[in-house]
Amino acid sequence: MSGAKETPRQKMIGMMYLVLTAMLALNVSKEIIHAFVSVNESMVTTNKNFDEKLEDTYTKFQNIAATDVAAKQWYEKAIEARNYSDSLVEYLIGVRSEVILETEGKKNEYYYNEETGEVNMDSLRNVPLGDLTKIDDYSTPSNYFLGEGDLLPGEAKTMKEKFALYRKDMVQLVKPRDSSQLKIGLRTDGKYYNRENKETYDWEDQMFLGTILAADVVILNKYIAEIRNVEFDVLTKLMSYVGAETFKFNKVEAKVIPEKSYVFKGNDYKAQILVAAFDTVENPDVQYRMNIDSLTAAMMANAIDVPGENGVVNINIPTNGLGVGVQKFAGVIRIRDPKDREKFIPYHFHTEFDVGEPTATISADALNVFYKGINNPMSISVPGVTPGNISYNIVKGSATITRTAPGKFNVKPTGKVGERIEIAAVANIDGKSQTIGSKIFRTMKLPNPQAAVAGYTQGALSKNKLMSSPDPFITAELYDFLIEDEAIKYRVISYEISVVTGGMSKSETFRGNNLNRDLKGIIQGLNNTNLTFQKIRVIGPDGENELPGAIVIKVI
């Protein structure tokens, strides 16, 4: 790399180095080259899958931060983690492109256009390792990474400095008590011992001295995978802080839950006003006024006070003095701050309800939808008519209806998903059957259940925790579903696991829902490695389905 005149001894050493290079190149067999190509393909696929999983996690975190002020500061830290990681990954991709171009030259038609004499950088960034012609060259890559000592340092020195800075930046994002628990990796300090010549090497020489281009590309892609793994660990830790410093749910919002959305004149409007999922030991207070859209400070003096009990405020609004039509009211509910018990957090609300003359009412107990494959509870009531004198008629659509109690029915759709079912209320009045009114319901597919591995949907678990999990090892349950029915059960019938071991990605499909011998063997061989469960197939009331997404368990 220097323009100085060489001495005879330097020329002889240079000639011997060229001869040695040629001899070593001849010893790189086709099988080894093919192995590097295969490993690199697996690493590229793994990195792509990891990018998608990270993006999904960031989206979930963003949704939480959008409705939770306390979560916003940790989401901003997560964005810093992504920026640090993206910057370092982009640097390594640039290094990978440079060493390929330095070694391969401008003769590869995959990224070089002979007519324009230009290199397509996007193509260079994504050139397959198998399309390179000099992947067994180690002289050029070694010079690129190691240079010629302190005077002309190679790229490995810069890489080492960037790794150290990345480790420092990522550790500072989490709480000090958790910094020591992070397994960041990317270590470049210390010495490496060579058993053959009994010498020690620095990280630079250990990684890049005499390594062929194929190995260098795999090493760089392996470091990209490590960076994404660090990013995921930091992101998971930051998300765990949200539940520790705020309410135990991801959305805090004042809710008005009426017993009925339509009230007959002469009856009372009844509703519950509460903060969803709040601790029942708290006693919030509500102030409200009728016929307003928002309760301002100036209106507080004339507002109606309603004390709470067991975390719930029950409100009764008489309708005798109200007219027929839409009635609106607004107010504020105050909840004690979970971080500062001397302060209260106000949540404003506004809602409306209808007051009308008596008429027939048909309503599903959950929503104006029927889910296929299960019994959907439905109530039919007609003011002035006893429930025992109320029946039904299917005007449109396909369904089987079973009476469960006076005025109560179970509806099971038998047609296609998306079909509309119209049901009319039939009342026996003075010995005659009369159709009072009808309502249309949509037929919908049941939502997907939530899968869990050993009772967990993500996180880090020890081998012993996984191995000692009782059967079924992998489960699927429907949480927070509006219709409470013990018959809605799901059973996992197959799943696929994916894991990276020894730099290679491995996938395997298992039948059933228990922890079998083969999977135990895989888990036993893992150490601080992500084990992904995906393509989980379940069978339930609406048939067999494959659940979207994946469960990532870090085996420690």
C-alpha cells in the first residue's frame, strides 16, 4: 500500500506471501465454500424475519404510548434503541458492500453495469454470496480489515470502536438496576488463544486474519443478527417498565356503560361510570351536568355529585322531566394517581342516550353480531308484554334458535360468514300473534385465540422452566371475548419451531400440543437463544385455523 521502494528482503517476503496465499487458496474445498453459502442464506433469512418481528413489537409499543402518558418516555427510549441499531446495521451493510467490491472488483454483472461504468449500490448490498467469483480470496479481505498496523489501520479497528459505543449507548437506555442483566454480546476486548501455535490474538486478527471473503460476509451478517437480538432484549425490557409505573392496563379512559341504550319515557336511565379495569379498593367521584358536551371549571359549582363505591360509580338519571329524543350529558371522574397518592387524575367523559315512547326491543346480549359455530345469547322484549308471551320469526338468513328462558334465546348461525340474519319479535297480544319489529345481525367468524407456550406469550425462560411445564405444553385460549361460553374451547394440533444454532437456522414441525422428546432435545441444547413458535394450528368450534404471528421465547 506504500509507494516506497522495496528492499530485496521485502520482495522475497512478498513473494513468499503470494505463494502461501496461493497454496492456502487451493486448500479451500468446494464443500467448505458451499457450506458458507448455505449458512449465509440462513442468516439473511433469519435477519429478515427478525426485522419483521421487531417492527410488530414497535407497533404495539407505539399503540400503548399513544394512550398512556407514562409509557411515552419508555417508547422514546425504544426509538433511540432502534436508531442506534439501525445506524450500526447500516454501517455493517456498508462494510460488507465495500469488502465485496474491493475483492470482487467491477466485473460482476450482478451489480456492475459495463455500459455506464457504474456500480448499482442497491444490487451490491443484496448480492447473493453464491454469485461472487472470489469468495475464496482472503488476501484482499484481510488487508481491508487489518490494514498495515497503526499507521494504516484497517476497517476492523473502526468496527471495534463502533461496537464499544453501541454497547455503551444501549446499556444507558434501561434502568441502572437492569443494565447488568442485559446480554449485549459484541465483545471485542480480551485476547484469543490459538492452541496450534500457542499464541494470543486481538479480536481483529482472530476475526479477519486469513479469513476468506465468504467467511467475512457470514461474520458480518452474524453481527447484524446479534445487534437485532440486543435491540429486541432492550425493547422488551423497556416495555416491561410500562406496567410497573402506570395502571395495569394499556389504556386509561373514562367509560360510560349503560344498562340500556334506549330508555322508555317514565323509566330511569341507569349506567355505570368507571375507569376500566381499575382497582376496586379505590372510590372515584363523578360530577356531571345534563345537556352539555364538556364540563368546564366554571360549571363545577352547579354540577351533580355522585360518589363512587368499590371503584364504580352508579348513576341514575330520572327521565320523567326529559323530553323524547337524544339526551346528552358530560362530566369528569377523578382517580387517585398511582405514583403520587396525594394527587388525583381527572378523566373527562361525555355520552348520550335516547328517550322514546314504548316499542319493541330486540338486542343481542353481546353485540349486533352472531358468531358462527357457537350459541349467541339474544334477548327479545316488548314493553307491556310478559316474556313468556314473546317469540320470534326468522325473516332472512339461516340459523337455529333455541329458547333458554322467557324472552331469552340462543342463536347459532348455519349459513356463511358475512350473511345477514334478520329476526323479528313476535308478541302474543290478546291471544293474537303480532310482529312488533325486527333487527338485522351480521354473521361473523370467531376471533383468533391467544396461543401460549408453557403459559407464556413471550419473554425469557430457563430450560428447567420449559422442560418441567405440564401438558398441554402449548395452549390456545380466547381472552376478553364478549360472550362467556365454556363451550368455546381450542386445542393446538400442530406447530412449527424455528431456532438459530451454530449460525444456522433450523425449523421443525410437531404434531399435537405436548412437549415431546425431540423438542426436549432441542431445548436442552440451547443457551441464551431465541426459540420461535409459529404456524400454530388450532381446532375450535368454527373448525381448524392457523393463528397469525409467532411466540418468541428466549431460552436461558
